[in-house]
Amino acid sequence: MEKDFDRWNEVKKKADAEAPRLYTVREIWWCRFGINIGTEQDGGGRFFLRPAIILRGFGSDACLIAPLTTSVREHPLRIPVGIIDGRSARANLSQLRVVDTRRLIEKISFLDREMFASLRKAVRVLF
């Protein structure tokens, strides 16, 4: 299937004109991941969305996120985080990235403190 980079570029231009979003660590948001290269995580649907967990803030304009996947494939870098938006989800630590908060669309929920602590511990082991 061919990737529609041109359509993503139109969505990205609109996102760039928006105001930064207010966020809190541990929140789970629909995030505009866009169309990316090779094995980089893409978003889906009309706005190229994928849920993501806010791991750390870098001021009002940027944050570190872990994209979520519903893939059941076992992998040491896919950490189970429970049911998110009605589906069993895993944080994909191989795809951690810093994003501008204008990529954030809508808050879904909060990750509970215990699950978040476990996730942060797994991230620290990577670095």
C-alpha cells in the first residue's frame, strides 16, 4: 500500500497553525503521528492518529511520548499498559519520541500511577 505523504502534509500544515496544548504527564492522548518512513510508527485514519502516553514534559510546547499499539506480538520493548479506549494496549518503547504539543488532539484518559511507574522504570533501563 502506498503512503499518502501529500495528504499528511496538508494535515501537518493545519496542525502547525494551532496553539500548543496543555498536557500533564501520565495522560494518554490521540496524537497526530502522520506518515513516516520505513518502520517508524505511523498514525491512522483521516488525521493520522495513534494514542500515546505523555512520559515527560519539556515546557509548554514539547513532550516525550510513547506511542501505543494494540499488537499482541510479544517484545521486550512493548510494555502492557492495560485497556485504553476499549482495547488492550502496549507502549511501544522502540518508538519513543519528542513531539510538539500541537500534535496532540484529544485527551483519552490517565494511566494509573502504578502502571506509569512500571513504564517509566522500563524506559530508564533503555538509557
